[in-house]
Amino acid sequence: MSESKSQNRIKLVDPDCATGEIRRLFAEMRAKFALVPNLFRVLANEPAALEGLMSLAAALAGGSLEEKTRERLALAIAESNLCAYCLSAHRAMAAKIGLTQQEIGDAIRASADDARTDAILKLARGIVVQRGELSDADLAWARTAGLSDGEIVETVANVALNIFENYMSHVASVPIDLPKSESRETSGEGGE
């Protein structure tokens, strides 16, 4: 990561010029975010990729993990992958849905006061750091912490969704369009 990357390494699709399915998807985003975030403008270069991301996110929204837990996961995963774009976007989303600054900071550190949420965040961080190669002991720990097999599967699915966002942000060097937020690793502060 020592080499400097210029912004906009993959073009941003102009929402005002979008047609067809992309125009419809952009309208949904404007309703949700009051803008079309730059990450989605990059993904619109390949409609199947944008639709795939949105479909997976919508499917997981119907799962057993509540919205605040999914946002906490997004924060922990963005921090694990040092993704400034996603960290900024998910900080904004987390605050919008009612997470406190303390809860947001804890999530970035893969921690939560609630034991179940804490276990989910630590499992997700382990999945990212170990590239999915969890040991039997890691899974036993998750189960001992109260996670069902379904919650473990759903956590892996949320990790995959967020890694897709993180990696696309890295590859494209997506310009931050939501409040800028530095990783604790890159801020030099070691925390909030």
C-alpha cells in the first residue's frame, strides 16, 4: 500500500445520464441516501455487479441479524480491510440508524457491550484476518458465545458482502463522498 493511487481509477457513472435498470437502482439509492454514493456509481459500470451487491444486501436485510448489527459488522470489516471509503460511509449510516459514537467506535474495534453482538463482530474479524480459515476452536468459541449455525453462516455472508465493497473501493480508489473517517490504523491515534 506504499504506492499512491489517484482518485477515480474507474469512472463514476453520472446518475443524470443513467438509463434503464441503472436509473431505477440509482433512484432507490437517492431515496435511501439522498445521493448516489460513489461506490455505486463505480459499480454501475457493470450493472450485474451493482445488482448483485444490492440483491445480496437486500437478502441479508431479511436475515436474522438486525440492521444495527449489520452496520457494526460493516464497520469492523472496513477497519480490518483499512477501507477509508467504507469506514466513512458506514459511520454515517450507523449514526443515521441510531448507533452512538461509543457503539460505532467499539464496532470499529470489533467489540460490543452485548455478548452476542461482540461474538458476531469477533467472528467476522477472525474471518477477515484469517481469510476464512477458521479453526475448530474458533467455531466452538462462536457456538459457546451463543451463535447458531445460521448466525455463523449469515456472518460469513455479511463478511463477503462487505469485502466486495471494500475491495471495489480499493481497486477503484473511490473518492469519499460521505463524511471522511480515518481508520484507527491510519489516523495515528489508535482509536477514536
